[in-house]
Amino acid sequence: MKILVTGGAGYIGSHTCVELIKDGWDVVVVDNLSNSSSEALQRVEAITGRTIEFHQADIRDKAALSKIFKTRSEMHHHVEPKNEEQNNTGNCSIDAVIHFAGLKAVGESVEMPLEYYSNNITGTLALLEVMREYGVKNLVFSSSATVYGDPHALPIKEDFPLSVTNPYGRTKLMIEEILKDLHVSDPSWNISILRYFNPVGAHKSGKIGEDPLGIPNNLLPYIAQVAVGRLPFLNVFGNDYNTVDGTGVRDFIHVSDLASGHTKALPKLFTNPGVVTYNLGTGRGHSVMELVRAFEKACGREIPFKIVPRRAGDIAACYADPSKAQKELDWKATRTVEKMCQDTWNWQSNNPTGFNKIHTG
Ligand code: NAD
Ligand code: WQD
């Protein structure tokens, strides 16, 4: 079975490629490398011992996407697909799409809303149109816990009310709604919406990991760069929240656990579930200071920090009830916060400047 992975060179995408290949799926990647390096895919090949078919293209480029779907159909059937949907249906050997491609920085989305709506919404629409054209109607979509806004209770269940406060979050919520409308119009679509909590960590090999451009926005990559000496100290955004120690509490989940959530979501798609939504989190909250202490243990160095005012838009605490995914997908996160910090440190200390490639795009 062949899976097209959009955004497969990125942080979560590259780790998911490893798990997919490990589980015997064939993987095709499309990525425009706007926030990643092709070196990540070479490292995935080194980890798995398999080659990956890679297309450098923007998902908004329908002609380029079509080529990826068409190439596969010609390879197997030697027929020229026509424009009408029914003529392409069945001629394509891609069985499902896992859709990671998009922009993801909350602050940047406030500064550059049009880029976010274009990459995330227009990009998803282009992908869905090409999928429909080729009769590929199985999709796993990367959503985010950000769609829950400031939750009225904890832990967060999938049926909680949804609300968003920034353009990035709005793109995720809009895409979820687009996907539901699509399924209403054509129930033969099967769509798994996965709401990720806070992905951290790296593959245990230390060969792939998170490699943000510029100064990191997120906590763990920031701590890791302080540990390795690229940044002088961590700014802790507020210690006056109503939490265990006053700092923010999040559901940090190891990226390899998150990746295996995708390999579990795939077989479910082939049971014709319609649209299904799952939280991917551990179900446990950890505070910012708990993460700092766990990272200090993992790296054997002190992490200097300063308490600074709260970051606008942050909530006090957020963690998942992941029991629906456990029950319906037989999936559960198993890696501890200690392991998340060890693996992040292993990646960061072996690759102090990340993939060390000039980012393109
Ligand atoms: P990432 O930036 O590392 O990966 C996204 C990949 O998509 C990158 O390789 C980028 O080059 C590619 N891309 C972006 N726009 C594209 C376009 N128009 N055409 C083709 N490729 C494009 O981010 P990630 O952390 O791996 O996130 C993957 C997905 O998961 C995103 O959709 C993100 O919104 C979602 N998500 C991430 C987090 C998180 O904290 N990392 C949390 C919840 C949801
Ligand atoms: C975690 C905690 C900060 C950096 C974001 C997106 C969310 C999702 C995951 C995509 C908070 C504190 C952080 C720093 C700090 N992404 N912090 N100093 O904000 O929970 O979630 O990433 O979908 O949509 O909003 O993650 O890692 O930025 O912050 O004190 O330098 O660490 O205040 O309490 P967040 P984060």
C-alpha cells in the first residue's frame, strides 16, 4: 500500500515516514522544503535502509500534484488518465494521503495571515481536488489541540467546544470543517482528523529531529539550543498561572509516539469510518519548570532561565484525554518526559546546527 505524505520532510512528517516504512507501507513524499531540508529524508533513508520517492513541489501547484498521482497510474496501467474523475479513479496506486504540509507558527500567522490561509487552506483545497480527481479518498489530517482554545475543563475530550484566536488556529478549524462538508457531499471519503498536543523529542538514533529556522518559538527546541550554547538563557513566560508551580502546563508527546498514531490511523481508514477525530496526547500535563529540570538531568548541564511576563495568547494548562484513540485505534503514547528530553538532547548534541543545510524555498 502506497501512502503520499505531504510535508514529509518536516519534523513530524520525517518521523512518521520512519514509522510507516517500519510497518511496511510504501512512502511517497511531496514537500516544497519551505521549512525543512531534503537532508531529513536522506537521514530517514539511512535509518530505514529504504529509498523514498521524493517530489519537491508546492501543494498549491495542482499540475505538480497531478503529476505525482498520474506518474503512479501510468507506471501501473500505461493509460493516459482523462480529465473526468471516473477515468482517473482506480488508475492511481496511491492508497491514502497523510497531510502534514502547511505553516505552523502562531505568532507568524498573526503577522502574515495571507500566507497562512494560502499555504494551509488553498494548499489543502488543491490537494483535495487532485485526490478527488484520482479517486483517492482516504486522508489523515494534522490538526492541533489549538482548536480547543482555552478549555473549560481538563482533560480535553474530542467533543469539547472548539474556538480559535489566531489565523493559524483558524486554518486548522476551517480545514476540519471543509473535511466534514466534503464527507457529507460524498460519504465515500474516509478522513481521520488527528489533534496533536505538544510534539517534542526526536528519533532515538539522533539522526532526525526538530530543526527550526531562526530562534525557536516552542519550548523544547528553545531549551535544547540553550543547552548547546546557541542561546544564552530560556525566557519562562509567566510563573503566576494557577498550576502546580505557576508555569504553563502542557501535554508533551514524543514525536515517535505521535508518528505511530498515524500508522494506527491508516488501517482504521480502510474500515470506512467516515470522518473520525482523535486527540493524540499522553493524557498527562507537565509544567515548563518540570521540563527544564528534566532536560537538565538529560543533558547534565544547567539551563539558565529568566521569569518574564506571560506570552500573549497562552493558556494556563492543556492536556488530552487520549482514551478514544486508545479504544478505537489501539494506540497509546508510551515514552516518558525523561525519554523526550534524552532524545531531544541526543539529536541536538549530535547536530548542534540542525541539518546544517541552507534552507530553500
Ligand atoms: P514542519 O514545518 O516541520 O513540517 C511541515 C512541512 O510542510 C515542512 O517540511 C514544509 O517545508 C512543508 N510545507 C509547508 N508548506 C508547504 C506547501 N505549500 N507545499 C508543500 N510543502 C509545504 O512542521 P511540523 O511540526 O512537522 O508540523 C506538521 C503538521 O502538523 C503541520 O500541519 C502543523 O500545523 C501540524 N501540527 C504541528 C504541531 C507542532 O507543534 N509541531 C502541533 C499540532 C499540529
Ligand atoms: C509551551 C509552554 C509557553 C517557549 C504551540 C502552538 C500549538 C501547537 C503546539 C501547532 C507554554 C512556555 C515557551 C519559551 C516558555 N502547534 N514557553 N518559553 O504554545 O503550548 O503550543 O505548539 O499546532 O498550536 O500554540 O507550545 O512550546 O510554544 O509553549 O516559557 O521560550 O512553554 O508559555 O506554557 P504551545 P510552546
